[in-house]
Amino acid sequence: MSITASTATTASTATAQTHPRPATRQVPALWLALLAAPVAAGANSAVLILPDMAGALGVGTADATWLVTVFAWAMAVGTPLMAGLLRRRGLGAALKLSATLIVAGTAVLAVAPWLPLAMAGRAAQAAGGAGLVTAAMSLAGSVRRMGVITAGFGTVGAVGPLLGSTVAGALSWRVALSAGAVALLALPAVMRRADLSAPPRTTPFDGRGAVLLVLTATSLVLVPRHPLPAAAAALVSAVLLALHVRARPTGFVPAALLRSRVFVLSAALACTLATSYFALLFTVPQLLRDRTDWSSSTIGTYQLVALLVGSALSMALAAAAARMTRPRVLTILVTVGAAAPLTAAFTPWAPLLLLVATLAVFTTSAGQATLAVYATAATPTAQRPTAIGLFSLCYQLGGAFGPAVAAAIALS
């Protein structure tokens, strides 16, 4: 089965509406990229400034990493919840709530004197960012436009640590952690062009399904920190969720999605590629320190260039994907995706590790763009916002698993 330009166009119906829409202008892809990409900077801006954050909040550096963990958690659980809101209440409600959460979270973070309050602010920022990313992806419609969004996400994420360090040095770490608020600049343009109307209500909200999904995702995110209890909790909540889906097949997690081979394989591959990328993102700098005499600043600069090149290449593949068969695209993703960790493990030439960073970001960004369209095109129109939310959840879980894999490699 292949994806063609007509198939990609069909995927443009992946919005929250379940009824015929009034004629609207297509939102330019660059506005969608601006709506989604800043959350990547907000997520990664804390990487190099953990000591500053810890000192200001009066905690140890290890405790300050909770500000990173809680952001990843809120992104993971917020994505399907925001997708559910988009499906039931429409794009307008999702965008307004997302903007409110970002503004409120940024305000709390700006004045929080204690770590728990700062964590609450970060969680609100992440949940709002998840809503904006979900909205942008639901409006993309084609692999090429999705590629602009994911390439922007990868590019901004790559410069996030350096941007956070620079802003923290010039202004404050609190300002550095507020980079995601830049996405609000895209809201007026998006809301002028998109259909914001609410779809007609069909079935009652499945609160139990939503709670079980949140519990499952939360447990999975915590596995790297607390392996045994979190894994046990994830297993129990996943079994309960499966039983609930069987009893209510049209609920918060539609059974039709789980029965769709295309959706399940696309989401699983996206999670695998994201896990590999985030693991290599942390592993490659350490390997370069061990194998070269480069300074930390030199390593950081070279890795940034490598990640930017990979992001640009991912956009090129996304643009060409509509003219390629699906097996060919998947072959490229799987081959290059496997080449990245294998090269990191066996290359005898240290500078070749920079190519690993390029390959890793290329596969995860291009994979997110192409696989998201494959996954949503294979689902009924009414369930496509939910499909986007669950697909994005799988990608976010890769962001939680990857650093844990990197830590295990470092300790081995």
C-alpha cells in the first residue's frame, strides 16, 4: 500500500470536526510550526541550567531534575487529554485552554520560591504546549506540512539547551524555562483561519477511560526513576484499561484504533525511533568526551550543527514522501534508524559519532511526520484527533525512555 498526494490530501480531514465544515482558509505551515515548535525549546532549555535552578530553589541538582521529569509527564498525559477535548469541543476550546495553561504556568514559574510550586508551573506549561502541538498536527493534513512542523520541532529542540543557557546567563533561568510561551504569537493567525466551531456531541465523556490512560502513561513515565513499582503499576493499569476498552469500545481509547494494524505499527515505530533519538542525544556527547580531547563547548557546537542538518534532511524526506511508496519510506526510516545506534556502538572513528546525531534526529523527525499521517489516514474521520493524541503519546513516551537507556549505557 502506498501513500500518494491524494492520500495525503485525504488526511487533511484529521481535525476535531465530525460534521461538514464551513469553508476555511488553510493555515500556513509556518504558523503551525510556530504554534508547535517552541514547546521543544521549553522542554530542553533546562538541560544545561539545572545547577542554577537547584540553587535558586534551595534543593540539590538531582531534585531539580524533577522539573524535567514533570514536564515530560505533563506532555505525555496532556496530549491525549487535549486531543479528547479537541474531538469533543472543537479546536477553539482546545486552543483557548492551552493558551490559558501556558500563561498560568509561566506566571507561577516566574514567582515560585519552592520546587513543588515550580513543578506545578512546569506541568501547566507542558499541558498547554501539548494542546498546541496536538492542534498544529490536526491542522497539518499532509506529510509535507507535517514535515515542516516536526522539522521545526527538531530544530528548536536542538537549540533548546544552548538557548536556555544563554537566556539564563543574560536574564534568568525562569525566563529560559518560559520559551514555550513564544508559541502564543501564532494563535491569532491560526484562530483567524481555522474552523473553531464545536462538533455535535454524540456520546458521553468516558471519564474512566481517560483516568486509566493517564495512570498507564504516568506509570510508564516513572519507570526510569522507579523501575519495579512503576512497571508493576503500568502493567495493572494497562490490564484495567484493556478490559475497559473491551467493555466500552467507543470510549476515550477507541477499540478500532487498537485493532488498526497501520495505527499500532506506526505508533510503535514512532516510539522506538524517539527512544533511540533521545538515548543518543545524551549518549553521543559522553562518547565524544571519552574518545576525543574536544572541550565541552566544541562538542556542543558540533552536535548542534549535526542536529540542525538532520532536521533539515527530515523536512526534505517529508516533502518527498508523498511521491514515494509507503514501503520505501518505511525502509528508509527503519534502515537509517537502525544505522544510528549501530554506528554509535561500533564506529572506531570518534567524529563519526556526529553523523549518529544527524541520523537520529533525521529518523525521529521524518518518522513523526510521515507516520503520523499514515496513522491518522487509516482511522475514521471522527477518531482522527484521538488518533493524533495517542500517536503523540507514544512519541512522548520515547522521550521518557530514551534518557533512561542512555543512563543505563553510561553505568554499564
